[in-house]
Amino acid sequence: MDDFLRDIHTMIFKEWLLMQRTDYYHLYLNEKDKDVIIIENDLCYSYITFNPQNIIELCVMNKLTDEMEFYLHFQFKTLKHAISLFEEMRSCIKKIVNKPKYKVLLCCSGGMTTEFFADKIRDAIKLLSLNIEVSAVGYQKLYKIGKDYDIILLAPQVSYVFLQAEKALKNQLVLKIPPQTFAKYNVGELINFINESLANREKKRTNYIEPLAAMVKLNIHKNILAVSINSDGDNSHISYRLYNKDQSIALDSKIIKNNIKLQDIIDSIDTVLLQNSHIDVIGIAIPGVVVDGYLHSGIVKDIVNQKLGDILEERYHKDIVIINDVNAAAVGYYASQNEHQSLSMIYQPINRLAGAGIIINGQLIKGFGGLAGEVQLLPLQLSDDIVQLSNTPEGTLEIVVKQILSIIAIISPEEIVIYSDLIFDCKDVEREIKKCIERFHLSHFPHFVKIENLSEYILLGTMILSAQI
């Protein structure tokens, strides 16, 4: 589409948007800036911005949580494409509108006593016409589904996990049900307790994270677009960062959607290239395995039996590098320190299989077929199914310890780097490892470290690996 037609179709799309009316939001043109359409209701504030070069920006902010729930920008291509993205935005708004004001999760050891209490609470909520949703769960599923709730209530028999639940469920309000309230199933007292706790809750702030830099300047001499694709709870993200030849950061942004499709990746890259045509290499870090160019990953639903790198190279005529995300993170971590020449990074997510990145003498080990680091292939003797174990801190500790023992037995790295929401202190892992190998009376023992932010290491590592082609 030439620029003249693109301008006309963008204006048509804007006029079409201004005609969209529903009963769950108010849509209007910003009086101070006619290039901005506001969509607002009591629960969320959203906007559509029309920028130069027909770049359209869509954003949905949740007023209750003050968090961005949807964000993307794209250059207008066709009316069908633009309308489909607006419909995704509108679905996000509707989801916020239909969501209860608070979702409360009661947790006990098995889920039976809290389910009985939850039934009584539901009766009271219905009687009082409160916009609250209540569910009950056993401890084994707390961390798997807890992120989908606003308030976590721990019964007295599991109150001992309060501190670890608070650490793992960082964005939720975690409370211990008062023993007398629980013993009497006193619904009124519990609702008052929740309201008081909400009123006294300190707002959690998301601290700005300074972009990670390599310890030494690298001889790259390329402009590199580093892209990281991942999921976190309900939302998926495309994070991207443009590194100039001198490693300075020219652009740093993120797409937030419910799920990621190939077209979303293309839209992101198109928009960046529109204003930064000097990019030499595009590196994409993504969970999964790349075998003979084929990506085996469940995070991008519509890439099946396709070579992602070939698709993007044909479109952009630039070097494309597809990288396993944990490998990228391991390289990024290695570059951010100068103490160790060999290390292994373990990433153990909740309710999913783990991955590892391995560096020996400063070199990333990919292995034949790219399977090095796929620790899910290890024939570990575990007390339960590996995915079930990954849902609790105790089970995660068992998995991670046995994975690390296997890695030590094969490559014995100087440092073990751990990223997991359910490992709260790497000293717990270190202690268990020492118990298993103390009979060897080792004079040298790996250094253990736990990292809190994986994305920064992924982006830095993606830039470094992309520069090596």
C-alpha cells in the first residue's frame, strides 16, 4: 500500500472507531489532542493514539491495579488487520469489566475445609450483592493458580507457608485467616478482615530496572534489535531493545497481549524498522528448541512446522537469529560478570518443565541438535511427576537439586545461577547439594546465586549472540 492510500485508510479507520459504541465504556476524541481517542469506564482507562507514519498505539490501563493490561503499536496495513487488533483491545477491556472486583482464593492443606468455608462466603456475597469471587484450593495447587487471584487467604493449618507464599505471589495480597474466625466459619468477621487488610495495604510499586550492560565493551560494530518473547500468567510479552554499534540503547519497549501470534512479531519488527532502517541483525529469544531451523515452542500458537528465521529473513532481508531464551540469559549473565569462566543457569518455572544454559570456558554449549541444557530429558528419580512437583517450593527444590547434581557430575561449573519463583534462597539449594556430595570432600564447590530478573539477561545475551553471526 502506498503512503497516500495508507493515509486515507488510516483516517477511515479512525472515523470507524469513533462510531463504535457499547454499554461498557465511553469513547470520545481527546479535546486537547485530536490524534488521541479515549476509551474509559470506572475500571479502566484506555487510549488509541494516531502517530506519524500511520503508526497506531493501543493501550489499556487497569484503574484498580494501576497496571498496563494491553499494549501494542503497529503501522496501519489493512482495515481488517487494524480492526482485528482493536477487537483484541476491546476484549481486554470487556474482560476487566466482567472480572469481579476482587478474586479471593482460600487455601488449606487439602482444600476440603476451605471449600466448605468458601460456600458460606459465597452465600453471604450473594445476599449482600458483593462483587467478589471466591474459590478454594489445596496447598499443592496454590502457586499454580494463585497468580490469577487478588487475595490469598491461608487457613491456620497452612499458615506456616505465609512468608514463602508472600514472596512467590508478589502481586497478591496474602493473609493468614485468624484461627477463631476459621474455627467458627465466621463469614462476617472474614469479610471485615479482608476489607481492613485492603484498606491498610501499601501499594506495591514496580521499580524501574536499569538496563543491564556487559562488564566489558564488546567489538560488535552492528546495530542489533534484540527481541524476547515470553509469557507471565495471563499475559504474553514481546520485549525488544535496539542496541547501537557502541552498545548504547536507542529503543526499549514492550508489547503486552493475551497471546502472541506471528503477526504480532511482524508488527513489532515492522514498526521498529520503519523508524530505524539501519538495523543489521534481528535476534529473537524464545522458549523452546530450534532443530534444523524449525521452532518447537508453544508460546507462539500459529508457528507450527514453520521456520521462523526463514519467514523473517524473506520479509526483511536481514540476518535473523533464533535463540533459546535460557541460552540467551546464560550468555547475558556471563557477560555481566568477570569472576567465572564456566557456569550453568537453571530456569525452573511454575507448572512447566525447566531449561538450562551452559557456558564452558566462556563458550555457550549448544550441543548436537541444540539439545544441550534440555534438563527435562534427564531421567531423574523424583518423588512425583515433575510438573506436579514444580507447583510447590518443596517439589521445586527437589527438582532443581537433582538437575544441578546431574550438571555438576557432567561439567562441574564454577557457578550455578538459579531463576525460579519458588526457590526463595539459593542457600537452600546449596545446602542440599552439599549433603549429596560431602563424601567427596571437595576443596572446590560451585558458587550459587539466585537472580530476580531474567528479561534483562535475555536481552543482553540476545544482543551478544546476534553479533556473533
